[in-house]
Amino acid sequence: MNLIDAIVQGILLGGLYAIFAAGLSLMFGVMRLVNLAHGAFAVLAAYGVLVIVRVALVSPLIALLVVAPAMALLGYGIQRLILQKTLGESPLPSLLVTFGLSIMIENILLMTMSADQQRLSLGALDTASIELLGGIRIGVFPLITFLFAIVALGTLSWVTARTQYGRLVRAVSDDPDTVALSGANPKRIYGYATAIAFGLVAFAGVAAGIQTSFSPTSGSLLLIFAFEAVIIGGLGSIWGTFAGAIILGIAQTVGAAIAPAQQVLIGHIVFLIFLAFLPHGLTGRKVKI
């Protein structure tokens, strides 16, 4: 029964990782850009909510309604002013720039917020749980996070597959020059995609800040988890990313049940196994970089 419980908890944890990874997958799928500052922006969103909670004395979920749109606007601005200039045949400029952004954000947070561990609280909801058959208990907030992941990724999948904007996204990811000739603005499409990615990462950062503690240096580990989920699922695939996140979450919780001190390590090992035997992920999609 402990194994079943670990699998259930891993599925819920995978929902959190899926929200993290969705934005990373979207930016790569649209712009062929790997955002190394992804985790740092998640932490920035968590600190933004923390500041609003302390000043306005409101729930973190209320503060998130302010921070998520602000992060989306920030993402749009950063893409148009900075990231757009790094796009090209070589991925090196964008890697260097986003790495620099992550270092800058981390150091600003260290100077302004200190290196102390922080945590966001929802009061009784932090420890509220539901009992399933066999005595398995699942947390209410992790369940909410998992359901939000399904809704968010489902909506994102529907938008990219069924709407005019989605058709433009798919077209601009393949041939931006031809899309520009048709009258559409690829730069604006890139900006909107980045805004969506930053909005998702804000939700993910705050959800992680409620479930566990965070500090200015937490972003690097969050980036690794998101990157592993994307690679396991397949670059540029939304539902592949979701499946990859679930696999990573289960690997970590089952690993923790077997060897509690090696939870993260076992997740890394599963990632390396996929990288060795399924280098193109579950979808098998080959992507040119």
C-alpha cells in the first residue's frame, strides 16, 4: 500500500511540475528558445506574492491574481526588448542572455529579501486532506494544483490546435518569414507566447511556495525539474510534457519511499534513462535546434 500511496503522491507532484514545464515547452516550441531563467522567474513570482501578502494582508491566492498578470506583462516586455534580439540560427545568445537574467534575479532577491527560507501559507488548506480507499490521503491543495494543471494544459492545447492564434503559433514556429509575408507579426506572436509562459510560471512558483519553502536560490532546481519533464515528454509537446512531469513526480516519490534521502537523485536517474534510450522523449518528435 505504501507503493500505491507513493504513486498517487507522485501523480499529484507531477501536476506541479507540469505547470512549471509547460511554459518552458511552449517557449521552445514557438521560438526554439531554452529559457534558463525559467526557475528564477518562478521564484520572483513567489516573492512578489509574499510581499503583497505581507503588505496587504491578503491570501496568497488573491495576491496571485495581481502577480500572474504582472508576470505575463513582464514576459511580453522581456521578449520584445531582450529575447527577440537573441533569436537566430545559434541557440547560444539566448542561452547566455537567459542565464544572465537568472543570475541577476537571484542576486537582486538575495540583496532585497535575504537568503532565508520563506513559505506561503493558506492556513487550514495547507494541511487539509481527503481520504481515499485503503487509507491513502491526498492533500487538497496538491489536488487543486493537479486539476489546474489539467485545465491549463488542456486550454493551451486547445488554443494552439483550434484557434487562429494557435494556427499562427504553429506556422511561425516552422517558418516565421513566410508568416510575416502573410501580414502577421511573428514578433508579436512570440511576445504573446512568452506572456503565457510567464503567467504559467507565476502560478507554478506560487504553488511550489505554498507546498514547500523557497529562497532566492531555489530557481535552479525548479529549472532542472521543468527541463527534465520537457525532455522526458518530448520537446515542444504539451501533453508529452504533462506525461513527462507525471513520470518524474512518480520517480521521485517512489524513490523517496525506497530511499528517502535519494528522492531527487532517483528522479535524475530516471531522466538519464530516458535520455539514453528515448532521446526524443515519449512523443519521439525530432526537433531541429
